[in-house]
Amino acid sequence: MLKVNKLNAYYGESHILKDVSVAVDQGQVVLMMGPNGHGKSTLLKSICGLVEKVGGEISYSGEDIIGSAADKIVNLGITYIAENRELFPYMTVKENLKLGAYSKNARANEKKNMEWVASLFPKLIERQKQLACTMSGGEAKMLAIARGLMSDADLLCIDEPALGLQPSYRLDVLEIIKEISKQGKTVFLVEQNIPQLTEMADKIYIMEEGSISFEGSKDDALNNEDLKEIFLGL
Amino acid sequence: MVFEIIDVIISGLINGSVYALMAVGLTLVYGVTKAFNFAYGSFYNMGGYFAWMLLIPVGLIGGYFSVFFVAIPVFFVVGYLLEKILISPLRKHDDWEMKVMMLTLGLSLFMDFGYQAVFGPRIKSLPGMIEGTLELGQVVLFHQDIVIFILSVGGMICFGWLLNNTRTGMAVQAVAQNPAGAKIVGIPKDFIFAATFAISTIMVGLGGILLSQKTFIDPMGSTNIMIKAWVITAFGGMGSISGSLYAAFILGMLEAFVGWHFGMIYVQIATLTLLLVTLTIRPRGLMGRE
């Protein structure tokens, strides 16, 4: 479904991603781990057209998408859910959700997705008239995920959904990711605060200093003594 | 005395309504693109000359009704194309906000000298939209003023409705509030920038058509309008639409009272004093966001 081949990405003069190759198949949950500041988010952003200077190959369902504008990529069915949420602060929950369905494809399924989101996030719908800037960190994070789901994307690139959240919210995040996956959606996730996620991942990557240092199944990862200690926290 | 004050208030309200229409357009472009359009005053004159051309040499059937009908799409296209051709390429460079200001300043001078070359250096006057007066006891209202007020307020209500009830309007607000978030949900920023510029061109162009009937069309008059629109947006808070609305009526009123009590020569001094005091105490203006 998604193939990234020898991707290089830069912020100004700094070379962030160095020949990164990853593959995500339809319906999988793929987990990207590794130390902070080593390029995990940059990889997700590059896939979603949010990094200006990129080189290499990114193909999605056979279509070459590297360097495409972000709005074209959203239209193809890929969405980015940001670690720092990137909500519209002076708009209500409902308006944020509606803007999540801005792209052409999402528009057609807006009603259906709104019902789905309402069933996943009943608390958000109770507060649909509240301004995004008045929400707590955890609630805002849920809204960011919900807005991402409104895009009707088949591939969700989710960046550290549980970072900075209380344990109860982390379990909510886990449940939501299970539910998204159950709907047949593909999830490419940067996250290392939820050990249970490692259990459900179809594939695990580890990125260090802008390169992939490990690629394998969860069993490979769990059998690797170094990884266990350093990253998986088990 | 009392009736004179009522006259002054009415005059303040009418000017305030047209200023509001224009300032909201200017602050909207700033809010969305974070770049200031210094050619704004020249677009105001474009409105005046456009109406003059259609009404006097062309003699368009239907008078002002037809003028508005033609002007709105024409102003939209002019604004859209100017943004695409002149401003959009600048955004590829660093520090483009500054470059946009330089370019629009140049565009403003180009347009002003262009008006002089095409229409001559002398001022022109527009015929009134409607004749007659409405007498309420001792207070006399010109029909023209009533129509100008209704059209300005109506224009703003339409604009507010479009901004809050259409997908493009919501996208405009989204880009203003969080450009990165707007990109994530797939809003095409280039289109929104051009559309915003085009909408603001309509607003100031209509302001030009409405207010030039009461004053004159002066080929070099754009600076005055630019100062007014800029003072209102800075006083109200750059990028804040509600701030601009309040500021426009406050300054419209101030202008009417100062003009009546002290003389027109003190009007700009009074408004600029208010601006400087406000910005010293509260740099973000009345309702600007930090």
C-alpha cells in the first residue's frame, strides 16, 4: 500500500532522514519507535506532504506521491494526526471536525464519518459547541484524532497520540486504534508510551539518527534483548 | 444643538459603516496571509473609477444596480489574478511578508499614476445613487446616506454569513487560525490566499463606489484611504474582524465629532493620536490576539 524507498528529508540545512525505506501493507498496524528527535515525525510528515525538501521515492497504491502538495495527498486517502494537535483554536469541536472532512472524498462521506466519530468519542460530541482552545490537553488530543478520522483516509499516520497523556487517556487511545484497525484502515504510528500497542503491531521499525536500525515482526522485536531493554520498556 | 449632534452621530455611523466594510477586508487579508496589502487604498479608487466609467462614458442601463452587478465579479477576478500573478510567486522566498509589502506599495503607486494618466489629474464626481431626503421632525436624512448605510451593513452581513457558513469561508478562517492545521486537513493554501485577496478587493472596491458618491474620486486620494483603513485595523487589532468592526465605528464617530467641533484639519491628528495611545498601552490593539 505504502512504499517508502531511500527517502531523504531536510529541514533547511539539516539532513534529517537518510535513505529511509519502509513498507506498510493494507490493513496493518505498523509501529515506529526510537529515541526522540531522530526523525520519526519527519518520516510521517514527509509521507503526508508536510516537509518541503524531500528526495527519494514514496508511492501509495502504486502512485508516486513524493513532493505532492499536502491537499492532493489528503485527497488520495492519507492523513496526518499531529503530535501537537494543530487544531483550529477559535473554532468549536464541531467546526474542527467538519474541517477534518474538507477534502473531496471526505465530503461525500462526512455524515457517515461523523456518526462513526460520535460513537468513538461520545465525550467530544457532548462538547461539540466548546471552543478547541478551551479544552484540556487530553481532550484536545482526542479531537485531533477525531478530526483525522473525518478525513475518510485509508492510511492514518498518527504521531505520538499518547505523549503527555494521563494513563486513562492512553488506554482510550489504545482502544481507538484497535477500533480504527477493525474498520480495515491502515495505521502507521509513532508511539512508545503504550506497551500494549507493541502486542498488536504487525510490524515494528526503530529509527535512530535518521535511519532505520531495526525492522521486524513484534516477535523479532520481543526476542531482541537490546531492543527490549532500550525501547520496548519490557 | 441637539439636532446638530444627531446629525454628527448619523454622519459618524454612515462613515463608520463604509470604513468597517473596507477595514474588515484589509484585516482579513492580514489575518490569513500575515502580509499587509499597501495597495488597498488604490483598490478603493478602482471602485470609484469603475463606477464612473460605467455610469458616465458608458452610460450603463440600470444605473448603480447594474454597476454592483458587474463590479462584484470583476473585482473578484482582478483581485484573484493580481494575487496569483504578483504576490503568489513571492511566497516561495524567505521573508516574503516584507516583499509583499514592498510590492503592494509599488503596485499602489503604479495604480495611482495610472489613474492620473488614464482619467486625468482632476477629481471626478459620481452621481448620487438616489435623490431626496427623509425628514424626521427636525432631523433630515439623505436617502443616499440611508442606502449607503444599508448596503455597507448588508455587505458585511453577507460577508460574515459566507465566512461562517460556506466551506471556503471556514477554510479561510482555518488558515488564519492555524496554517499548519489547515495544511494537514488538506486545505489548498494558495487558493485560499488568492480567494481572500479577491474578497477583500470586492469589499474595498464596493466601499469606493459607495463613499466616492459623498466625496470625490481623487487619483491621488488613495493614501488617505490607506491611512484610514490601516489605522482602523491596527487600532482594532491586526487580523481581528470584530476588532475592525468596533474600531471602524469608533473612528467614524470620532472623525464626525472632531470634524464638526474642531474642523476637518484635526480629524487625522485625532485618529492617529487615538491609535498611538492605544498601541502604546495595548500593542495588539483592541481585540488582536497575542
